[in-house]
Amino acid sequence: MTDATAAIEARGLGKRYGHRWALTDCTLTVPAGHVVGLVGPNGAGKTTLISLATGMLAPTTGTVEVLGARPTSGPRQLARVGYVAQETPTYAGLSVADHLRLGAHLNPRWDAGLARRRIEQLGMDLKQKAGNLSGGQRAQLALTLALAKRPELLILDEPIASLDPLARREFLQVLMDATAEQEFSVVMSSHQVADLERVGDYLIVLIDSRVQVAGEVDHLVATHHLLTGPRRDRAGLPANQQVITDSHTGRQSTFLVRSDEPIIDPAWTVSPVSLEDIVLGYMGHSSARSADIKMLGARR
């Protein structure tokens, strides 16, 4: 796979439109050699970050590097990165074959054989206009164009958000096959955590431009636990158990905690968690923290 250079490295990155900041003080490292899921609520800055990483936007503050270079450093850099946007853009008036010819014209590392094989495997008619394709077929065509660039990094921004479950599954299967065959890094932004859990091996949760948690999926799942037991304040938990979220009834407490050490307190029932539990936990943690800050501000 790719070397140790980060796929994306952002430092103090920000983008402002007039008086509104779409991304502020974003600092994160997206490791190379992984299929990375980028998750966060609407407004977290995911799409803006991706637009900056692909060179479609220029930063207002800070820096961003992709595979160790500026996104707009030249044609060679652009050729190293494949990109599929949420709307999976294709040209309605052009045929599938026209798209392949255009891809060959625009990309110096174009793999015509790969593109043809993908189209044949998908059962697409080369003569059919893109405007007559289904949403799933357009997404597959856009993915094929990105893969045939032979990228070192493939960036996907919600590419399957509007697809039905079958089309989504087919898209992800093609993606998994391609990553196994071509060995490139992937950064995929999505609200569908189950999809990311299926194809990804690394997760980044981005909220309010800041990384809330990042790590290999297997490690994150292994080190997060759901504790249920007699009511207890979070201050009573050991220091090595980081509380992500908590909820309470009159007699019972439930905590989502992160700990590298085993939970040995017999008072707790310890349950495993899914990746979705972890993502929702960090989102809830951030929302609760924001509410506390607003309340403190109101009191002052």
C-alpha cells in the first residue's frame, strides 16, 4: 500500500464564506494505507474539508497536504487523487463510452483496460447516455472513472447517500474489490455507519471541525464498553475509564466508556458495542458538552 506519508494532513485549517465559517481550526491526520471512514453530523465540516483536500477550494486559514503535497501543486498531484462527489457527477448528454474517452484524455495514468472491464462487469451499455442511467449506474460510472485514474488516494464524499440498499451494496462491493486489487488509500465520508463498518478499517469522528475520536475500527470496538449497573455518578468511575456518554434512572446508570484495561467491577454488566454505538456516543457527548457551555454562558 501507500507509504507512511499521511493521506491527508490538516493543520489549523479553516474556510470562511463572508462572515460564516464552514470549517474552523481543523487539525487532523488521515493515515495512508487504510479505508478511512469520515463521520460527523451535518455542519461538522466534512464536505468542506474534502473540497479543500481535492483542491476545489482554497483555505482561508491553515494548511492542508494530500499525500505529502499541496492539493493544487500541479497536474502530477491531481493525477494521484481520485474523487467521487455526493451527486456522483456525470454528463447527461455523453454516453458511457464518451466518459471513458474523456477520462483517458484527462488522466495521464488512465487504465483503459480496467475501465472497460469494470463497465463490462457492471453490464453497462457503452452506447447508453449517462442521463438515461439509474442513480446506481451513474454512481458506478463515476467510481469507475475514479478507479481508472489508478489513484494513490480515492476520496468519496457521501457517494451512496441517495442510492437504494441494493445499489449501495453493489457500489461498496466494487469498492472493496478495487481496494484489494489496486491497493490504494480511501477516505469515505458517509452518514451510513453500517456501510463504513462493512468496508472501512479506520474511523475518524469529526464534530465542529475537531476530531473527537480516531483509530482502527477493531481497536475502537475492543476498547469501548457499555456499563449498566446501580446508579452511580461518573465521578465515581476509575480514572482509566473515560466516560463518553451516560444516562440514569432512579436506580440504574448506563455508561459508554473507553478503557484499554478490562472492566473488573462486579457491579457492572459489561456489554459489547457496535461502531454505530461509538459514533452516536461521541456525537451525543459533543452535543451535551455544547449545551453545558451555552448554559454556562447564559448564567454569566
